[in-house]
Amino acid sequence: MRYLPKSPTERQQMLAAIGAKSIEELFSSIPERYRLHEALKLSGPFSEAEVIQYFKERAAENSVGYTSFLGAGVYNHLRSVITDTILQRGEFLTSYTPYQAEISQGTLQAIFEFQTLMCQLTGQEVANASMYDGSTATTEAVLMAERLTGRRRILIARSVHPEYRDVLKTYAKNSGLQVEEVGYAADGTLDATALRAVLKDDVAAVVVQSPNFFGAIEPVAALADIAHVPGALLIVAITEGVSLGALRPPAEADIVAMEGQSFGLPPSYGGPFAGVIASRDKFVRQMPGRLAGQTTDSEGRSGFVLTLATREQHIRREKATSNICTNQALCALAVTVHLTLLGKEGLREMAHQNLSKARFALAELEKIPGVRRAFSAPFFNEFTVELPRSVKLVNAQLMREKIVGPYVLGTAYPELTKHALVCVTETTTRSEIERFATALRRVLEQPL
Amino acid sequence: MTDRIKKASRHTNQNEGLIFEKSSPGKRAFELPPLDVPAVDPAKALGANHRREGVDGFPEVSEIEVLRHFTRLSTWNYAIDLGMYPLGSCTMKYNPRVNEFVARLDGIATEHPYQPQDLSQGCFKILRLLEQCLLEITGMDAVTLQPAAGAQGELTGLLLIRAYHEKKGAPRKKVLIPDSAHGTNPATAVIAGYEVENIKSESHGQIDVEKLRDQVTPDVAALMITNPSTLGIFEQNIPRIAEILHAKGALLYMDGANMNALAGVTRPGDFGVDVMHLNLHKTFSTPHGGGGPGAGPVAMKKFLEPFRPVPILVEKEGGRLTLETVRPDSIGRVKAFSGNFGVLVRALAYILAYGPGVRQATEDAVLNANYIRKHLEGVFDLPYSLPSMHEVVFSDALQKKNAVNTMDIAKRLIDYGFHPYTTAFPLIVPGALMIEPTESESKEECDLFIDAMKSIAAEAATTPELVKTAPHTTRVRRLDEVAAARKPVLRWKPSAKSNTAD
């Protein structure tokens, strides 16, 4: 087997050195009747060429050749080959969690730079070294708010990503948290009147997403003011990080839970991505996840270590702030490299291209009879349109034209079956937008 | 000193500051294709309230500076690609590059989780085949690939157990956890809404079966066991342990972190385990990447299947696969979308390369651990003498006499060109040296490691200061962790002079 570096003779030499007659002897502590005496029924072994062939065949059964208008928490953005070049350096790819700081300074400094970039983006003071993804980061932010306030009621906007809300419910069920949803207003943002009606001094956190799941940008500063009156914290979830290249950061939020996928990570059918929690300095000791900090060595040289580990499970066990151990370090590195490449100007330009393309797409779609913009709040690169018929049926017809249509909001919102969430990024060309608009017009002109 | 160190020699490496310090306005490393639609005015599009000019402090550097920056940083890391990484309990094995290649293919990396299911059959087949392989390897009946890492797998497993008990009337109150367990076990039990009751190991480091009989009350939901234990020893009484639990209606959870000792040799499903997680970033070689990403699939017996987290992969007539999101008894969703799909792809590529040959990998892993044990026994104290599987745990008791502890030895190992073993874990061994070579090490590399450990043991006796002040050859010496925690500096901030514009 090509991955195993031993010859049969070496195996015999090693067995002899141990004083064992056979390899079987080394497994004698496993009761005989539980030892397998037949080979596992697994296909293979396969050569490298065969492995590649298998996956190429599977890839061909997927969506290659289609143009997509899907976003809804996973976005297509330009990536540089530099990012993958760095990620595939063995010193990053095949190293462990940097507990041994002296031979992990590369990873540690990169984490420190990641934490800095996340603070700069979100307008927060401190950011951790990553969570699994945006959904679990949002849930962990809620658990953090519970610890900080000692309260157990959570108000979450219905316009937060449906799967993020589902994950929160799974975790909350056994943590004694009471999760209540707050509806959306006519313009697509959180219904502030409804929020005020249920916001009492037993609420730990108000959770919103911005831009929210309908694409609407939430008035974060105003919501923070509302939440803070009875002493609740404001948690802002962000699924589309590129928006922060054009949007005011949610600096008034107490905790930001962000998905970093937009920054250099491919959609990869939903993972691995990079969640992050950013917050205020004064809350850092209740933050979950790893943190890298700057310090000095015994000779006064600057260096980095994992720090504040007394929050973590390997030290605190059942009293830890979270059970997270393995995180998404390599994905966080991808985010770091990608954002460093983009830089200030690249991110700004990318964000502005998204703004321009999405508005062009909306204008093209609005020309089609019966298609109208559903919500009036400002948006970034996703917007909701109402169609004269079910989005599901429309999408089935678009597929024939090699177009993966917009997200069907009816999947998660029964009242919105005719509503489509359209996403257009800098990767969508003008001609693709025009082809989509033409195809949609044709579909809608056909009788039902 | 240097002639004793065979594996490594010093060489120059590059200094490199923080990327923010290299920044100079006007430089850029990324150019976009020209905008092909009319440009909108952001202030008009968003409204003045929502608009931002640019991210303050973001780096402005060129492409070569970015490439050099991260390449330089990378050279400061140790890695499996450089040599043996004997971290006990972490299974740092070779990460085959074909796995990276296939995970990046068009049609794999490019796929969107909300694309139509008819355009996702390739993804579904990958998930299906991986499920089947993991069921065959574990001997279990059903599996979920959703959890993002081992700790989330543990949580998923305990939530399955909780849902099962609830369905039978009450969730029960407690989870039993041995004192040798990973810290994630107790931390997870709390999130699942359980009280943790620690159980003490008996003198051989195994579970005390007689005591367990008394501890399993009707309040106990489950026992979380790691097998082989964190001492690298197979828990021989596991079938009896399972019987005791089952007699009281409690379940047996197995932490599969040490599955690299078992794959192809024995199956947890056959020896009484009800539910377990696997760490694909350990046993199945997906790269650890400096701390993640991982994947923590959970395999279970038939009776737990109805509680699996959504989405669930289902086969329809004609072999068409579909993901279902509605299940009445499901514990719900533990992560958005379909697990860490890209990690699952890599794990399947690994399993396909081996096929039934995974057994050979297991055998070589156990062979390496025992070979190292044989050569270091007597040089280092072996607190538990039962047979070792894939890892061996020594203690620093012999070196302590010269005030040299496990951390010192670990740091000295760095000078010898190795990554340290796991220090000070498991907690039941004071001053533990936990060594897991994995199957990826040749006899030659194992011999170098043994030589290094013997040499350090000699130094500990003759020149203890040399060991206690190690490492001597790294870019930085031991770092002040106390200061780091007391006055945390967790981000870069512009200094006053470069910050005049703000």
C-alpha cells in the first residue's frame, strides 16, 4: 500500500524486536470473539488514478455547466489561486493545533492576523480563532449571552437564516433556553413594534441577521438601542461577509456571529466553512473557542501563544464555555490569505460590484410583467422578488435552460411560496443576468 | 550536543512582521474583471446610514508580499510533511494529496447546498458510499455525517441518547464519564443537559466493573467510554460494561477518537456499543490544518436511527437519492447544510485508496506503538503495564528525580527535530508522555525517535538544565503564557505614529 512506509522484512524485524511471534499477538487484549477474521467488505484498494476517476464521475453528476442565482448563506465569489497555493503548503495543511508554540509560530501569527481582520471588519474589539460555521457561531453567541446576562429568554428574528434558527433550537432545547421568534415588517426588516412588545428584562439576547435572510439590511444601531433598554444584548449574525466592504460594521452589536465562507472558501456543498465570534473586550472571558495572543519569550522576543485557555474544555471540562475543540483553522487561514490579497481596495471594489450587479439584476427582473420587488429595505447582493406563480414551478422550468433559479423562500416560509431570493455577485456576468431575465420572462409568459 | 541530534540541523529562516505593518496605501494584490453593468453610487444604493468608506486598517500589499508573508510564516511550523508527529490521541497520520485534489474538483468544490437535488446526485452518492464504508468499519446500523467535528459528534450522540430516553418516558439525569476521558466528554454532557458523574479507573487504568454496577442507577442515561482508553489500552470488560448498562436501561457511548487502533480488526457494533462518533481528521486522515476543519460522524444501533439529525439521505426507487429534512423524532439540525462535505470527500478518498487494507494501517500503527514502547520501557516509567494498542503512555517519574518534567522533555524533543508527544494527558497519569506514532512512520523514523528519547533521558540525568531550558534551536524560546493571559493582546492595533489619519 503506497501510504505505508514499511517492507514485509521491516515488519518482521520490528515484531522480533518486540518479542511478538505475529501481529495478531499485539491484538490479544481484544477478546477473541470480537476480533474480525474476515476482511472488511469495502471496495478498493484503488490507485490514485482510480480514486480521481471515481470523483470525476461523481462531479459530472452534479451541476457543472449551470448558471446559479443561489445565495441564501453560501456565496460564489472570486478567489485567487494564491489562497489555495498557501493552504496546500504542508506546514499549514498538516500541522496540529498550535499548542506547542515554539514550532507553531506560523499558524499562531496567522490566527492573530485573522482575529485582527475580523475585528476590523465587524467593528468589534476581539474575535476568536474560528467556530464550525455561521450557524454554530450564532448558537454559541446565544449561549455566551446567556452566561453574560444570567437570563434565558432569547428573541430571534424570523428573518435569520432558517437553518441557523434550527441549530439554535437543537442546542437550546436542553440548555433551558426559551427561544421565541419575532416577525418581519413590510419592508423586510425586523418588526420593531413586535420586538418591543415582547422585549422584557428577562431577555438575554435579541438575535438578528444583517443583511437578513430576505436580503434586507437591518438598522443595527437602532436595534441595539432597543435591545439595551431592558438590558438585553444584541447579537448580529452575518452570512455574507463581503457586505462589510460597503456596509457600516455592526459596531453597536454586543456579539457578532459571522460566516466567513465568502472570503476565499468554495461552496463545497455546504462546508467546511469558517464561523467566527467577535465581541467586546469586556466579554472575552465568556467567549467560546481558541484565541491567539501576543507575548514574549524568555529572551524578550515577540511571539504568539494560544491563551485564555481556562475557558476551554481541555482545562475546564464540564465548566468550559463550550465543548468545541477542533475548529476550522485551515478555513480561517483561507479567509486570512484571501482578505490579505483583497486588501482594503479589493474588498471595497468587490462589494461595490456586488451592489451594482444586484441592482442591475433587479431592474432587469422588474421589467417582466408580474415580477415585483417584495421588500423596500436597502439590500446588498441579495433581494426578494415576488413572482406571479410558485417559484418552485418556475425553477423547474429554468433548469431546462441550464439555470439554477433563485432560492425558494416558501421552503422555510409557508407564506412566501411566490417569493424568490435572488443572489447576484461579482462572478455573475451581465449576459448571465440577461439570459436569466429572458428565460424567466419566457417561463412566466407560458400559461400555467 | 549536535552529534546526538541526528534528525535535524539548524538553518536560516526568514523574519516576518505582521502583514498590517507592511501596508502602504495604493498597493494591491487582487484585481477584479471590469464591471460590466452600470456602476451605482453606494451612498444612494444603501443610504448614507448604512454606507462604509472602506475597512480601516485593512492591509494594502502586493501579491508577492502576500505569498512571501504566508510562505515565511509556514516555515515556522512543524508538520507531518516534515516528520513524525507523535501526539497521543491526535492520530497525526499522512494526509494523502490526492484527497486534496479531488475535494477541489469542479463539480465537487463548486456545488451549492441548495441546488436542485437532481443536480446533486454526485454529492449524494459520495455521502452514501461514505456512510456505507463507515457502517462496515464500525459494525453499526445507521450513521449521520452531519457533525462538524468530534465534540459536535459527541453532542449529537448524547442528544440521540436523550431523545431515546425521552421517548421512553424521561431523559434521565446523569452521564458517567471515566477520569481518563477527553475534556470534550464532560463539556459536551453539560450542553446536552446532563449532570456529569466522574468514575475512577481501577489500578490497571480500566473501568472498575464492580463499582460501575453500583454507579449505574436508574438516573444514568449513558456511559461515555473511550476505547482503547486514553492510556492506549483496550477496555477488555467492554461487553460486560455494556451488559450492566443495558440491564438498567442506560446506553453505551463510545468516543471513537482512538479508532485507529481498531479499524479492520474489531468493530464497536459487535462488542456492545450503542452509539459512537468517529474523528475523520484522525482515523481517516483528513488534514488537521492547524486545528481543523474536522468531521465527526456518529454511528448508531438501529433503535437510535429515528432520532438522527436532519437532513437525512434517503434512497428512492430507481436508486435516486434525496435529502429529507422532516423527521418527526429527529433531534433537529446540528449544523447548517450537509456536514463538512469537503472533509467527507477527503475521508472517502482515503478509504477508497485502502479498501479492506485499512486493517494493514491499523496493524502498522499498533506495531509502531509497541516497538517504541519496547525500546523506551525502563528509560521512562510505564505506569500502566497492560498491552498497548496504537499509543503508549509513559510518565516522567524517573526524570522528576532531576526536576525534569514531561513538558521539558517534550520541548527538548523539538531540538531533536520532532514534534512533542502529548504532555500531561490523560489526567490519571501525573506527568504523562502520551505517544502515538501512527502507521505513517517508517522503522527508520521510529528508530530516530527512540534514539532521541533515550538521548534526552540521558541529558535529564547528566545535564538537566539543558532539558529544562529547551528548546534551544527554535525561532522563539518558551513563551510567557502567564503574561499572555493576564494582559491579553488579541489583535494588532495601529501604533500612534502610523495612526495619525484616524
